[in-house]
Amino acid sequence: MSSSPASPPRQASPAWLLAGIALLVASQMRFGIGVLAFIAPVPFLAYLRHATGARRQLWCALALAVAYVLATLKLVTAPLPAVFALAFATPFALSHGAAFLVSDALRRRAPRWMSLVIFPSLMVLAEFGMHRLTPFGSWAAAA
């Protein structure tokens, strides 16, 4: 009877977060790379899945906030200062960040088949909430 060596634990690289930031910003450009809106969440989800420790959700939320600030900088033009991008980005970061973090928490406890629908369902709820409850309408919508 031979026992195979245990595989080392997978580490989540910060490169996942950087890729997520780049994809999310690119998905929100005027010249239309709309298909990236469907791909942009993947690096964030991969990071949450492979990262360990208490700070992993904090890092992911911070990366999402940075991505939305960068994505909304194009809205802030003269005479407004660039700091106004924070005001535009905050609702997006909060609603979408909540969808990522809640789906991660539920995915760890849910049956495997259910984990496939948790994130998309929460994103639909976040998008609906953004559309109905904010003056932004469907701007920055993922789909």
C-alpha cells in the first residue's frame, strides 16, 4: 500500500486580484469590450476560492473598490476633482462586493450543485438593486 504525498495547499496569488482589476476596468470602457463583463469576475472568484486566512475577503473587497474607482474616473471631468470618482464608485463597490463576499461564504457551506448558481443569482440581485435604487440606472451593469 503506497500513500501519495499530500499536495501542497494552493495559494492565491495577488495576480488574480490585479487581473480582476484590469478586466473590470477594461469592461467599463466606452469603446465597448462588453464580453469582458462576463469574464471580469473570474479572477476575483478564483482568488476567493484559493485564498486562505481572514484577510482574503478584505483584499478582494479592496481590489473591487480600486477597480470601480478606476472605472469611474472617466466620468469625472473638469471642473470636478478626481476624488469624485470615489462617490461614483462606492455604490458599485458595495453592491458588487457584497455579492462576491456573500457568494463566497455561501459557496463554502452549500451543496456543490448549488454553488454554481449562488454567485450569478446574487449578481442579478445586486444589479437589480443598483438599477432600481440608485440614479445610476444600468451604468456599469455586468450584463
